[in-house]
Amino acid sequence: MKQQVEVKELKEGKYVIIDDEACVIKSITKSKPGKHGAAKARVEAIGLFDGQKRSFIGSVATKVYVPIVERKTAQVLSITGDIAQLMDMGDFSTFEIVVPDEYKEKVKEGEEISYITALSKVKLDIRT
């Protein structure tokens, strides 16, 4: 899910879609309007799911899409290798997710963990 907003409404720490990827905005720099042009904005962001840096430059009146990012909780049903089967605590749907190496000690069967979902992608959100 996504919604459309103007570039001038974006803020650091919020989300934006760049190259069909949900990204966290790290910085926004705006230039003043010129004699015949509109003010421009440069948005620097990092991909929420892949960690890649992305940026775009456009008029502050340009419309861009913002993803609907949801934080949810799930119970770990089983772990097989580096794949965990989770059950969402809200709608009780089950799904599988790859557990990154840095989270292997923190993900245990029977425990609840939090995860992020946006643009049909899912990522563990374990905070230490």
C-alpha cells in the first residue's frame, strides 16, 4: 500500500518510494527558486529492505509515493536452518522469513518478535 504526497511534505526519518523500493529518508536539501524555475529538493535515502543508498532530485511540487510501513508482532512457530515460520499475532496468518545471521541467537521458537512490512516485503525488526 502507498499514498501520494508532494516532495515539500517529506521529512527526515520518514519513508519514500525510490526505484520501487521503500526507503528511509536520511537528508533533504532544498534550493531556492530561480528566476524562471521552481525550488528543487534533493532527497537522500537508504533502502529499508536492502540497505542501498538511493537519491532523487525534483521540484518541491513533484508528487511522490510514500509506502505504508507497518510494525507488527509474530510468534515463532518453528526454525529450520535459517528460515523461521512465523504466525502474525493480529490476523493469525503464517509465513516464512529468512533470519539474518546477526539475529540467529535472538530468534527462538515460541517467542514473540516484531517485524516490518511494506510494499509486500517483510523484514525482522529486532531491537537490542
